[in-house]
Amino acid sequence: MTEREAFLEGLAKKAGRPRHQLKDHPLVPVNDLPETTLADKSPAELAALAKTNSEAVHVTYQTTTTKDLPAALDAFIQAKAAKTLLLPTTDAYQRFGLEDWRQQVQPTPTYWVPGAGREANLKAAASAEAAIGFADFLLAESGTITAATTPGQGRAFHFLPTHYLAVIPASRIVARSRQAADWYDREIKAGRLQTSNINFITGPSNSGDIEMVLIVGVHGPLDMTYLVVEDQ
Amino acid sequence: MTIKTSNEPFLTRLKESEQDTFMQKAVAKAQDAQWDKRTAARNELGHWEQWRDLGEQIRQHVIRYLPDYLEEFADNIEKHGGHVFFAKTDKEASDFIKHLAEEKQVHHVVKSKSMVTTEIDLDKELLKIPGLSLLETDLAEFILQEDDWDEPTHIVFPTLHKNRDQIRTIFQKLGYTGDNDPQHLARFARTYLRASFLKADMGITGCNFGVADSGLINLVTNEGNADLVMAIPKTQVVVMGMERLVPSLKEAEVLDNMLARSAVGQKLTSYCSFSTRQVSGESDGPEDFYVVIVDNGRSNALGTPFEPVLQCIRCGACLNVCPVYRHIGGHGYGSIYPGPIGAVLSPVLRGYEQFGDLPFASSLCGACTETCPVRIPLHELLIKHRQVMMNKLHTDKSFNNVIMKGIGVATSTPAMFRMALTADHVAMAPLTKHAPITVENEYPEGIIRKAPSMAKGWTDVRDLPEMPKHSENFRSWFKQHHKEQEAKQDD
């Protein structure tokens, strides 16, 4: 008997219940609250809720259009007086009409590059004063953005830079974490999404560990901006 | 540090806690603030009792089929190229991780907050390796480490007992020269720890929930340190209690929402992550991924009346409503798991010889049971512990039996009960003090400050107002009120 088998057999014996019963007794939830909560909200109502809840978690919430997106991104970089900028490697630039912008943006960006290796990408992220990333969803209920790790937008991309902006298409504002979790679950199981990591990020990092005083900006970015592109 | 944090007797620990007035004020402030935030967050979600039904069902289902879920979870970790080690004891778990660190010639370890790694005394075991440095990166745990591994006082707010001046003094030893502003202190920690993150070759995290059908590790934090621990080092070790599983992402999502609302009154914590071993093409995240699943006494609860304690999601809400915790703080319990959950869990993990006092550190008011998001019947389990202990230790119950029998006879015999109601005011008069109403005295009509004999224990910590005169007691009032009501009806 393997070590694992001995461990699991021991648990079954102590519990007084036979193993391998789960397949005949799957979990059937007692209610559907995760799906039905906020399910009656229209897209406009969800957008309004997303704004309120994002601002409640110290996020700068802005909206723009595809046409005005480059100017909004420039304004962010200028507002943060960023001398170093980190961008992901992604086909999102094309979708958002940002191909020309990224050729001209100042400061000249450093990219999170697939294949560049751990050290190079971490170094780029750690020295970035600002990062602009692309989120998969914005959750209205909690003011949360979600992003699955990709070769071009790694884990530390969201954590090491000092100031962070996430671009989110308005069509990706959903009610709650349930809708996003369902999507990721489906995509991963179908093999359409290959990722080792999914981040749900709700505002900048914070802590109440010193006398319960809220400190915004601990290990992760010191501030967060959500830029919702209304015609996407 | 292991589960037991003090070798002092329970009463000595209580005396020490009584002296710590800063801690008492800090705990009271935290409890009151968390009450407001927690209640608001739950109310905003709506249908909280039905959410509790769902949370309880998920946790009970996992515990019921725990070996099956563990098997599924381990299979999925291994499918992604990770490794799983099942540890029956704390020693097995810490030995495995220590050997791993030696084998990989690790130099710099960064850790995120994990109760179970404290439980298995991992930090001190790893620091025995020559040349190895280890840093706790959660701000509170970092403060405790730098204060010579001080004990945590709360499972969510471990440094509740420390003020900003004490933290400033701790940081000064590391080169901090600023003032005691929490923001400045935190910025110093950020800079100090950032350097350690970037050179770390092993990251160690806990696990809020392991997702059985995918092998993903779900972690929630507000600081973002856990995500850096999972992103930067090439090797990651996850240490988790064996019961911390959920069937799928759906149930993790439900419990993350309930955990954040119950622990800190937030809708979700700042960071909520689901991760596993790095996949092809990614450049950060762990290339080597180990999950250590720890029993360490948890299985003592299986198949017993204490099984519901394994439902716990470590939100700490029961600590935040407990009147006993409010008075004695975390250190009074002498366990890394304090409060009502600790008073139930600690004896399960380590037995009554070490933690037999804790089930008595409760007023049995039931506030813990009432607030628990996954409906653990905490106060009932505390009573059950007392029963089991009485039977197991063959405690002499004759004195209690005589007392309870006497009370039973007196309260069920009308003549005796009436006599007591007539005599109580007169009998207590010699002990009664009269003083004007103040914040310290809510009973200007009379209060007993020091009762004799067994009742002294009560008056040491609680108010004992003088019994009302016979003409002013409830029965007399009710009789009079009833007469007046009848007279009104007749009119």
C-alpha cells in the first residue's frame, strides 16, 4: 500500500465511512444564490454598480471609447509621472486599436516577453513605475478585475509595478465572481484556456495590521486605475 | 512555535492578559469595528442565512467524502506535474519540507501567512539549515518574526496586541529611522521585503481552499504578498490542512465571498488567486510545485461529534464576537488557535492534557455559533468537550449533582421559591454597597462588589446587582400590572 493509500484508508477508517462513494453522491447545492444574486441587473445598472464598488475600494474608475483610449492611457502615464512603463505582449492592442499608440508612447515601454525568461521579465516588472494590463472581466458587485496569467502577461506583471492600470471592455462587466468563475472553469476544462494562475484583484494592496489603520499600498501596486472602454 | 504557545498554567495566562490593558482596548476596538463592517457586508449581500446554508452544505459534503476529494485533488496536482506529500504528523510535514530545501540547496525562503506552517513549527525547522534565510512577508507575521517570533493574538489580525510605537522600535532594529505613522512603517516593510522577494528561491504558502476537480490552490490576501511568493521563486511549497478542500471553482467562489465578508467585512479581499504549477510558455510561477497535506490531529475529529469543527474556513468571526476573547485576547488561550474555534479545535488536535482548560473559557452565550458562516455549532461542541472530559477523566460530579439537585428542588417547590424571593433582598443587604450611577456603576440602587465563597468568582469579573425588594420584584410587578390591565378591560 502506498503512503497516500495508507493515509486515505486511515481517514476512511476513522470516519467509519467507505471510500469511493462521491461519484454516486455529487454535491447538489441547496440554493442558487450565487447565480441569481444581481442577475436581474441590466448592463447599465451593472456598469453603475461597478463604478460605485470600485471607488469604494480606492480604485480610480474611468471610462473612455476606443477612439479616445490612447489619450486616456497617455493621461494616466503623465499623471503618475512614470519614467518606466511595462506593457504585456498580447493581441489586445489590435482589438483596442492601440498598435500605433504603443509605437509612439513615452516613455518607451518595456514588454513582458514570452520566452524572455523569469529573470528578465521579473526585472522589467520590478523596475516599472507604471504598468498597463488587460483584464478579462470586471465584477460589478465587488469592483474586482480578473486576469488569467498568459505567456505575455505573467503573474508578477500585476504585482511588482508601482502604479497599475487595467483596460476592460464594457461588455466584460459581469454581476459577480460566479460569472467569472464559471467562464474560467468552462474554458480551462474545454482546453481553450491554458493557464497556471487566475487573479481576482479588488483595488490596490492594503493592510490593517498596524493598529487596524487602513494602509493602501503594501506589497502590490500603490494605486489602481480601471479604464472601461465603453464601445468594446 | 507549535500549536501550544505557552507552558504557563491557564490561570497564570489569564492574570497576564488582565494586566495588558492596551491589548484589551485594541481587541474591544477591533471587535466593535469588525461587527459593523461584517454586518454591513452580510446585509448588503442579502439572504445571509441561506448563504450560510450553502456554506455549511459545501463544507459538510467535503468532510463527508474527504478521502475521495483528497484523492481527486492529489491526482489533479500530479497531472499538472506537481508533487503531493501526505503528512500524518507535524514532524513528517516539516521534515519533508526541510529535506526538500536541503536537497534543492535553497538559500532564501519567503513565506506568506499560514497558520498550518506555524502549527508544524516550520520556520524554526528550516532556519536550522546552515546559510538559509527565511522571511515572513505578511506585514503582521513579519512584525512578529522580527520581534523574536512573538505569538500571534488573532488568526486574521495577528499583531492586534502591538501598538505603533512597539512596531517602530522593532523596525528600528532593521534600520528604520522614521516616525510611528503606520503608512511610513508599512512603506519601510514594503521596501525591505521587496529585496527578499526578488532573491527568493523557495516560496511557502498556506492554502485557503484546494480545488479538487482542477488541483488549483486558492489563496486570499489583502497585501499581495502571497501572490509574489507564488510568482517569483522557482520552487513553491503549499502547506495545507487536509480538510481545506472544495469540489470545484464554483464552491471556492462561494466560500471566498463568505470568508471575506466574515473575516474583514469586505466583498472580496484585494487578491484572490487560483494557481498551480507554471504551464508551458509562462516565465514566472513555480517550476517545481509541492503540496503538503497535513493531518496532525485533524482526523481525531472524524466520525466523532467534533467532526463539524473541520468545516472551519478560518475567518475569525467567532473571535470577533466572543466576550471571553474580548477580555483575555489571543495569548490567554495559549494556543495558536484562540477564541471559540481554538477552544474547540485545540483539544481535538492535541488532547485534553494540553488544552483541557479551553472548553471552559466560554460563557456559552452562543454568539460564536450565531456568527459562524458555515454553521459550526461551536458552543455545543464546547459543552460536548466538557462532557467528554468529565467522562474520560472520571471527574467527580457528585458536588455539581448535589448543587443542581438542590436548585431543582428549590425552583420547583412553590413554597421554597416564594420564600427565596421574599428573603433574597434582606439576606444580601449586609453585602450591598450604594453609590451614584457612573460609567463603572450601573446600579445606584445597590450592587454587591465582593460576594463570599463560590460567588466571588462571579463578582471578580461581573456585576451582581442587589436583588429587588419583594414589593418591587418581577412577580409583584406582574401581579400589579395584571390587575391594572383587568381593571382597564372592565372599564
